[in-house]
Amino acid sequence: MYLFLLADEIVPITQFGGREPSSILDAGQYLYASELAAREVHVPVDSENAVARYWLVRAIACLDEVLKWIPEGAGGVPRSALFTKMGSDIYEHEPERFGRARLVAVKTTYRGMLLGIR
């Protein structure tokens, strides 16, 4: 049996959790999940492509989870936010992918693509 703690807040269906970072998945796992979702979007995106919209919303939600790990005023995700082997491996291989500016730039790109879909 597994016990999952639920946040006190109700979040939209397009999000994965509340205001606090996940205690189940780490920042690296969410970054990987975001990239997998984004790979499902084939460019150029048709303006009425519901499947592309779904994957972009998912990719953005995953990036939002990664961004939750960045402390106020910090430039990126701290090493302590990677508590799984997968997350640690991703961080060790390319730590620059966890910088705030880069994460926000990728999220902005995905949001721009999403705005072009009805």
C-alpha cells in the first residue's frame, strides 16, 4: 500500500501539485517528463491540434514543478532538489539545464506555441 499526502489546496487539472515542490518526483524527473511531453509535439503545430495542446500543457506543468524547486533569488535548481538517481544523473550530466533563465525561456517558448493552438 502507498500513502500519498494531498496538499491542502485544490489545484487546476493542468497542474501537478500545490505551491510546494513535490516529495515524490524530483526536479530532474520533472524536467525529463517535460522533455518527453514536448517531443510529442510535431512542428509546425496545426492551430486546431488538440493532441499538441495536451502535450504542451503537460510540458509546461512539468516545468512549473521544476521551477518550484528554485529558492527565491537563486539562479537555478539547487543540487538538493535531486534526490533520485535519474534526477541526479540528469543534473550531473548537464547542470546548466536547471538554470532559472533557461527553464523560463523554454517555458516561454512552449507557451508561445500553445497560444497558436485553439
